[in-house]
Amino acid sequence: MARLTGAILSMLVVIGGLTPCDASGQDAAKDVALTAKWQPYILGKLPTPEKLPQLLSELSDLLGSRNPKLRDDTAYLLLSRWILRHNLPRKNDCLRLLNTWTSNLSYRLDASPKQRDEAALRRSFSALSLVLLVERDRQHAFLRRDTFHELVTKATDYMRLEPDERGYVPVLGWVHPTAHGADLLRHIAKSKRLEGRHHTTILDSITHRLQRLKLAFTAGEDNRLAHAIVELTQRQDFETATLKLWLTSLVNVRATGPQEHKIAFGHNRRLVVQAVMVRLALAAQQTNKTTANLGVVREALQGKLRKPR
């Protein structure tokens, strides 16, 4: 009898053109089911080698979820555990993830307002997830020279072209594209695969990012960018002259657009340079290069690198 009643109610719903629950209710139910599915893995269960590729693909899809519990506390958490702590993915798995995540860096850059959040989150958390692969390559090399160079290009293009600049958003949680892009550049800068010709490319991508931003930094983006810059300057093959040339260009570039955008640019630029100086001053090893780099940054903050107009 209960089954018959249920069937009749279902028919009435269809005939009447009604839906048993709205879209938000369906999404919530789906999220609950996904959370339950991944809970054993969050508690420590490890996937079998046969299931791993499919599970990695499913976690990649969750990087664009609007639900921070699924995106941050499930997808990124498990990816970081399996890639770095447990070293589970094989070379081919890592290369598939690399292809997916680098492609995601330009995912729907012109998305409609309705698709904006999912697209921005997928791009931003793909950038953050690429950090895991760069670090994995540092520990257990699997990248070819040309593959790494392509990654540098995609990462710097992301910094140049990413339209979203939000930090924390109620309901969505952290979007943080500037910070996640900076984290990726920082780990790239630590890699032995990085070549001298990439140094200026990385620094210039940061300049372009600063010029594009319309909002003032409020969520630590300046510190994350400074960390990437300092990591680059600490490399043995990095030259202080490159830093001076970049800072001279940065302090003399003029922002465009409305006055509030110009104010945000000046504010963000100053915070980044100040954060670089602090990080260099607090560096554990005060080498001759560190001292020289610190001197150049001090000149920038004192206005000594500004060209007369």
C-alpha cells in the first residue's frame, strides 16, 4: 500500500508539473551524498591502485564546487594527502592531473554571471593544486624540461589574465585567486628546473596582476606575493640587477582607470614591496645577495628608483 501511495504521489507530481524539491534542495542532497562517500577516505582509508585514477578525477571535479566542505575539506585535503604524504599517484596519474589543472587555469574566463563562481573556483583551486605536483616533482622527479616550461607559461598567464580578485566570500568560502597564483609561483621558484630566462617572466606577471586589480588587498595577498618574490630572489642563479630592474619598472608604472583603481594599485604595490623588505630582513640566512637585494628594495621604498616625470 505504501509503495502504491508513493507511486501515485510521484505521478501527481509529474502530471501537475511540480518538482519534489527545488534546485537548491537537490544540490544540498547531492552534497550530503558526496560528503558521505568521501568520509571514509577523510578518516584515513586509502584507495586501491585500481580505483585511484577515477577517484583523482572525481576530486579534480570537486575543485570547482561552491561548497567549501567539498572543495577545501575534501578535494584539496585528499589530493594533498595522496600526492605528497602517501605518494600514491604514479607518473601517468600525475601527468593527467597536470594536464587537467593547467587547462583549468583558463577555464571559462568569460563565464556568465551565473557560472562565474564555479569557473573562478575551478581556476583558483587548480592553481593551488598544481603546487602539489610541483612539490611532488621536487621530491620525486617526473616532469620533463619542456613540460615544466609549459607549466611556467600557464602559471604566469594565469596571473596576467585571471579576472577574479575576491578573497573570502560568504557561503563560498575562499576564492583567493591572487594568493593561490602566488603560491604556485613560489613553488615554481623553488624548483631546480626553473631557468634564468623565467625570472623576469615571473616578476612581470606579478606586475600585470597588480595593475589589473581593482580592489585593495585585505586577505594577505601581499604577503603571499612577497613570499613568491623573495623565494625567487634567494635562488643562486638570480641576479640583484634583475630585481632592481623590475622594481624600477614597478614603481614607475602608472595605473589606468578610475581614481579608486589607481588608489588600489598604489596601495597594493606598496604593501607588496614592504612585505618583500620584511621577508628579506627576516631571512634565516643573511647572505651577501640577501643584503644586496634588501638594499634595492629599500631604495624603491625611499623613492630613489622613481624616474622624474
